Amino acid sequence: SQTIHQWPATLVQPVGSPLSLECTVEGTSNPNLYWYRQAAGRGLQLLFYSVGIGQISSEVPQNLSASRPQDRQFILSSKKLLLSDSGFYLCALNRVLYEQYFGPGTRLTVT
Amino acid sequence: RKEVEQDPGPFNVPEGATVAFNCTYSNSASQSFFWYRQDCRKEPKLLMSVYSSGNEDGRFTAQLNRASQYISLLIRDSKLSDSATYLCVVKDAIISNFGNEKLTFGTGTRLTIIP
């Protein structure tokens, strides 16, 4: 069955530092992959969506970027973190009977 | 008006009681509806889809009222393990800037079952 791995599980980074979060998927090929952010007291916000290698769509202008170097790898990055980047970052894919199936998430605190 | 609105709670309910949540949505053309459950500091997991005719899964019943634009979740005989945040999710027929059908998540209703 499909499994999502996210690394790291938690992260504390100072303002202005770079960021790299990794999402890897098992048990499927050519998945549609998503990055969401859940900030305290707010609903999940879709950040990036990818239908394949090198194909990234972004709706919200921000200092974050995403890349998909391999079919089952999705990376979220930033060159300089802001305090407002703190949150719970979730990688997700479409799965049969699941509208969105989420990975375990990375909890990021920017200090 | 928020696209998807939920009472944040918290709802503190004694074990064995029945509890109900509502969720309202603003887009009358929304086509699909879901309830997700999120445990503290964990990822959201699909609890159930909401069908037009209403549907039941064990102690859980979901209903849709298109005329009033709300969905509901009823939990009967609540258990301690039901303590979680319940997210309402609405899928629109419109295509988002991403090229996929747009999903909007509510901020969730927090439920605590008290022994």
C-alpha cells in the first residue's frame, strides 16, 4: 500500500536560515503530490502541487519553493525562513477512497 | 464569510454521550464533502465521506443539507478514543490555479471526551 515518509519530524530553525523538508513515497508510481501547511488556529493551506518530475504549481506567493527531482520525492525549501513560516508541514497524495492521504508531517518552529 | 466554517470548540463531552458538529460552506456549487480526524500533533486522517443521502459508519453519522449549505457529524456513544479535532473538508467543482479540483479545509472542531 502507499506510504508517505517525511523528514525531519521536528525542526527548530532561526529566522533567516535555509530550509529543506523531504517527502518520499512508497507503493505507487507517478503520484500527484501536495505540500500543505497548517499554522496554529488556521486551516490547512495548500502550498504546492506536483503531477510529475519537475512539474510544480504554486498558488500562494511566498518565500517557499518546491522541487520534484524524482518521481517519488518531493522537497520543500526556503532560502531564508520567516517567523511566519512556522507550522506543521504535510505532504499528501491522492489515494483510492482518500481525497487526500497525508504523511506524518514536519513540525517547524522558526525562532 | 469563510469558505468553510466550523465551531472551534472545545466540546467537552462525557463518555457515552452523543455529540454533533456542524460545518457550513459558502460555495453552493461545492460537490463533495468529507470529515477528517486529526489527533494532537498528528496528520489528518479521513474519517468518512459525506453522501447526499447521508451515511453511517458504526457510531458515526454524516449528513449533508445542500439547501442550507451545511454538513454535520454525529457521534453516538462517544468513547475516550474519539477525543480529537474534526476537520470539515469541501471539494469544489472549480479548477484551482493548481489545475486540480479545489479542496478547502475547515479549521477544525476540538472534541474532548471526559471519563
